[in-house]
Amino acid sequence: MVRKRDQDIKFLKILQNNINANLHVAQLARVYKLNSDRSRADVQPLALNASGKKRAPLINVPVGLIAQSYISEGAVVLVLFLDRSMENWSKADNREFSLANKRMHDVNDAVICEVMWFAGH
């Protein structure tokens, strides 16, 4: 006999898995294109999705200042996804900014914060 409590627990576990699957925190990725001043990169996430296929690439991702010293094409980097949209943030004036939208932990707000591996290291 299936009890209501068992169904509730099953529902909550499925809900938790769905939330976790759509919550972006950090990923390892490989740099496949770098702009001339090393401040932005295109990267391919290394972890395959549930079906075993490559995830979509992340394009024009800002690179942190320290990481710019070590980043190169082929390097493996740590990509973080900000809690909130960085759409209205300006590196030029570095002031507080209003949120452009309500998105949270989104792949559109990716930042490369660390170089984990590069050739010869």
C-alpha cells in the first residue's frame, strides 16, 4: 500500500533534483578561443550532460585579472556563475548597479576565476 507520505517524499526528491539540475554554480571548461588582451574567452564545459553529449559552449566569458596572466587556448579553467545578473555592471566605473532582470545562477553570468591547468604545467 502506497502512503501519501511516501508520495510526498518522492515528489520532494524529484523537485530537489530538478532544482539542482537548473542551478549553475561552477564548472570546469577548456578554453578554445581567447581575445587578444586575454580579458574574454570562449570555453567548452568539460562535464558531459546526462545524455553523454557536450554541453553548449560559453561565449565571450570575462576572465579575472589574475587568471589573465596564465590563461591560454587549451587551458582548463574554473568558471563561476554569479548569483545575480551582471548585465548592468560596468568595469569602467566599478559602481553599484541595478539588476537588469531577476535571473540567478545563470550561464549568462559566467566568469573565469582560475586557471586549473595549462600545457607545460
